[in-house]
Amino acid sequence: MKAGIVGLPNVGKSTLFNCLSNAKAQSANFPFCTIEPNIGVVNVPDPRLEKLEELVNPERVQPATVEIVDIAGLVKGASKGEGLGNQFLANIRETDAILHVLRCFDNDNIVHVDGNVDPIRDKETIDMELQLKDLETADKKLDKVKRAAKTGNKDAQKEEAVLLTIKAGLEAGTSVRALEFSEDDYTDFVKPSQFITDKPVMYVCNVDEGAAVSGNAYVEQVKETVKDENAEVLVLAIGTEADINELDDYEERQMFLQDIGLDEPGSAKLIRSAYKLLNQQTYFTAGVKEVRAWTVDIGASAPQAAGVIHTDFEKGFIRAEVIGYEDYVSFGSEAKVKEAGKMRVEGKNYVVKDGDVMHFLFNV
Ligand code: GDP
């Protein structure tokens, strides 16, 4: 699962990426590794994992991860192949969610590509490039489906109608995610086409130090503009956090964070939000060898969760022993939870809950 960082040049994308990739900024349990210069795997900070570690005292701890891609170079005209436009758009297509960074700080020394700070215009510029690219996709698909529709193929006719709705929406400046479809149409025709503007999005307002908690007038404009998009708006002082990350001493970093009104780096919150945006949740396995956070889709069944560990676990799934995270912590150990009769045995239809501590029984 990958989240891509997009935004106009000079809004703070690479500073954010570096901020996330700065090993110092993360506690010992949360290292970061860079796969390629612009791709990194970030561990998802989760206080529950630290609590389980404390209770179980395992040999090792493995947090959940999210892949972050810095998609630099998206500019006006990208959809027409301006700059390296098409390459960047291809990179975006491969991601599962979009973190859209908007410049919400004034600073005369940092040039804005369009002359002045205006996050709403910037958002529209990026949205338009992405929408134009999707329009191209829709047109290509329409060309293909038209003939079959004419010969009376019912499915082709349905697809044609959906594509025409998408085309009209995009031409009016509406992203695919904001259009309404029946569940069947969405699953059969919209989702498989992987439109860029259908990917879930989160807006990251990059503000100056003083606005890290309260936000500012730009942030208010962004919130007002996206209020019908059902998208999260996160306020982050990216430049300041990058500076704080440069400090070697953990205590010192905490002190500076507190100075700007935060008790943890905003980037930690961003990673957790990205994880949710990707529709992911965590279940735990807790043994003396390893305490580990595993990632499953929200709504996954117990066998699917077992399959994340090994496909054989899913195939041979018999049942799962499940302890709610809260129970685990309040009783303090698996043995005590069992004694209290709070361990549940669940079958193949069980829907995993975020934080479940699980143990699978399976046939090999
Ligand atoms: P990108 O082109 O979107 O990747 O932008 P960069 O991350 O390279 O940032 C462009 C410039 O803005 C750099 O000089 C950063 O140091 C600076 N910058 C980034 N975030 C902030 C911020 O929150 N406040 C201020 N004042 N400067 C920032």
C-alpha cells in the first residue's frame, strides 16, 4: 500500500519526505528505510505496540508500515507532457492514496511558481492536471466501448453511460471521487479503471511555526473549499518539524515540539492518517519471540487476517483466538485474560477489529 505526496513545486513536499525519512525523528522502534530516492517505508507510530511490548517483553517488535512516494515535478501542463509530466502522472497512478501538500505559509524568500501564495488556486491547478489525465483515460475507454454499445451489448451500454458521466464530471472540474455511482457500476466500471482523481485524498496544509496548532487564514480557506469532499485536512509545520528533526537529542526535540504546542511530531499523526486513508487497520500478534503489528484492510475477515501472515494460514484456517486490545491491557497478560474468560474463539466469518490481539489455529 502506497501513499503519494503531490503538490506544486516549492510547497514543501521533499522537506516533508525528508522529515518522514529522518531516522532521528523516530524512536528506536520506528526506523525508516528508503527503497529508492523518492520511495520510503515508514513505520506507523502506534502507542499500543509499545504498551504490548512492555507487557510481553518480547525479543523483537515489528510495527506496521506504510510506503510513501515523493512525486515531485507535477506542474501546470503536466497532463500535456510539460516537464516530465506524464512520468509523474504514471507514478501517481501506482499509488493507493494521495497526500496533497498545499503551501499555507508566507515567505518572500521562497519563490511561488505562480507569483503569490494561494492554496486554493494551487489545489485547482493540481486537480486540473489530474482531471485532464483522467479525461484522457475516459476518452480512450469510451472509444473502445462505443462500438460494442452500438451493437446492443448491454454491459458495454452500461459502461458507456458510466464513462459519459465521468467525462461530463471531469469537464466540469469535478474529480471522480466526488461523483455518485450505484455500487455495481462503481465496482464493475469505475474502480477497475483506476482513475487518479478517484483515489482517496488528504490535504496537508504546510504552515509556519506559529500556526502549527491553530492553523491560519489559508488553512481556513482550504477547509472551506474542501468541506464537501469528505477529506481530512491536516495542519503541519513542515519546515519547523524538519528543523526540529535535525536536533540529536530526543529530550531537546520534545522540548521544541512542546514550544510550538505539540506533544508528538505532526508527521507521526500524518502517517497514522495516511494509514487510515489507505483503509488499513492493525491487529497484533503477541508472543515472547515477537510482538508485531499486522496490516489488514478494514472489514477483513479472520481468515484474510491470517493470510497476511502466510497464505497457508488462510487456506487451512480453523479458528482464531481473539483478545480485544483493551482487555489485554487491563488484565495484563494472555493467561490472565483467559482466566477471566475474556478470550474469544472466533470462526471464519469474524470481522477483525482494529487492535485485536490474535492467535490463529490452522491445518497444514
Ligand atoms: P517541494 O518542491 O514541494 O519539494 O518543496 P521543498 O520541500 O523543496 O521546499 C521548498 C522550500 O520551502 C525549501 O527551501 C524549504 O526549506 C522551504 N519550506 C518548506 N516547508 C516550509 C515551511 O513550512 N515554512 C517555511 N518558511 N519554509 C518552508
